[in-house]
Amino acid sequence: MQTRPLGDTGIEVSRLCLGTMTFGEQNSEAEAHEQLDRAVAFGINFIDTAEMYPVPPKADTQGRTEAFVGSWLKRRSTRDDVIIATKAAGPGLEHIRGGPRLTREHLHQAIDESLARLQTDYVDLYQLHWPERKTNFFGRLGYEHDAQEDATPLEETLAALKELVDAGKTRAIGLSNDTPWGVMRALHLADTFGLPRVASIQNPYSLLNRTFEVGLAEVAHRERVGLLAYSPLAFGMLSGKYLNGARPAGARLTRFERFQRYSNPLAEEATSAYVQIARDHGLDPARMALAYVNSRPFLTSNIIGATTKEQLESNLASESLRLDAEVLEAIEAVHRRIPNPAS
């Protein structure tokens, strides 16, 4: 398993990261522990979770994912051999603290509650799950400035995160679902006022959504704020299992119709083309899609997720897959023809 540096923190993380958002909804506690054990045995040292998980977010399951990771950590003999990342929710979920904000009070409360569920004294990476300001994330297109915006100033948020670092509750901080402006503003404030520098940004990246390459990839390279890629299989679309209107029993898009971001007609057309490339070259489509993400120079870690043992094994196998020049050129040809159909 390759490792890559997490910004300038001195922390080395595995190129594959185990995502956990299905734990507590599609996966039981026993299944979650089985996945965690297998991932670590394979060489993964990086586990990503969030206070709002599992997804879809609901009041009666909120925090269950962290609790499952916590019960796994408790039964282990060591803590320091795994890198645990979690995230503080942004505004919009009223069942979390009556509507989460990225204020000092909310962040202190959020991390204390996460640490209690995780049954640990610290996390290695604490991330802002999405910005409090109004901007483009979760597939939002266009831009509208809100003159009456009441977002917590980023200076206050970063100052609060510094307190968490100084208290030993997190070793590093990161952003998620943010923009080039957001990352550069955070870095500017950190350098100006002696606040922690963000070490990573967790944004979507897949064959169906390569918008990270426009702006953020250069930031990741020049400022050492690497990508933690989420949805690298576009909610399973890139496996090909949803093509031609198929909805396999128990699959995510079958169970939760709200997730339509990756299943529009253009995304289906592009997916069909990518799946055909894989089949033409004797490759598993999902492994090919993950291997492409793994190969990107701005990547810090690729967040894989699975609901079955078979899916997890397939995802793990992408670590050793190297795509040859012919496959890569075929992928680029599709991207030029149908760029970012599910951004």
C-alpha cells in the first residue's frame, strides 16, 4: 500500500482510505468491524467518518457511524497505528445542535461529542464538512451572492480549530466541499495570524466529475493541500450496475432515490463509454475507475466505500492496478466528448 503525506503535518496516510458513511444504515456494527479489520489487514491506515453519518442523514441515526468506529477502536490493543478523520457538519441539518454552525461554541461541542462516540482522546484530522458561507458545493451550479449572508467569519472558525489543536483534540485540520477561494482564504488567514494550515480538502472526484482539476488541483499541488477524493465510483454508477435503468435490489440508488447527482442522461452515456473501455481491455469497470483516481498527482487519498465484502475486495484490488497509456487515452477521449456530466 502506497502512502502519501497529509499536507505538511508529518502524517503519512495510505493511498486508499476507508469511508464509513454506510455504517449504521446499510451496514451493521458487525459488518462495519469486519470491513475495518479487513482494510487495516490490507494496509489501509486511514479511516474517514463524520458526525452527520450515516447517509442519508437522519435524526435517529446521527452519530451511529462514529459510534461503530469507536466500538472497533475500543476493542483494539492500539490506537496510534490508524489515522482517524472526522468532520463537523455545516448548516442545514436541524437535528444536529439545532442547526450546526462553524462557530467556536459549536466546534468545541461537536468535537467533544465526536470524541465520545469514537472512544478516543483525539482525532488525527478534523474537517469542516461544508462551508457555512453560501457557495458552490454538493453539485450546485451558478453563483448568487447573498448580501445579507450571516456566515461565521472564517477567522473565528480557524481560531476555534487552533484551540482544538492546542488542546490535543486533533492533530490537523482540513476542508471539505470547498472552493479554490475557500482554500486560499484559509491559508492566507493561517499564515497571517499564526493559525493552523489546512492539510487537505475532501471533495468529489471521479471519471464523471473531474471539476477538481479546474483551480483546486493547482492549489493542491502548490500549497500542499492534497485531495481526499470522495465518491470515486459516483455512488456506484461507474461499476456499470445501474446502466440501462437497472436498479439492483439493495443497491444505494435503488434504496435512496434522492441521490440523482450521478444518474442523469449524460452521466449514463459517459458511464456506458467508460464501462466499455474497461471491458475492451479486460478490466473490471469499478477497479479501472478507482485506479484512475489513484493515479492522480494531486491525490492524497482515495476514499473507498462498500456495503459488501465483495465490493470491498474489488475496491482494495484497485491499489495494484496500473492503467496503460492506451486505456488512459481512451478515458481522456470520453472526457473530452462528455466532460464532467455529474459535477
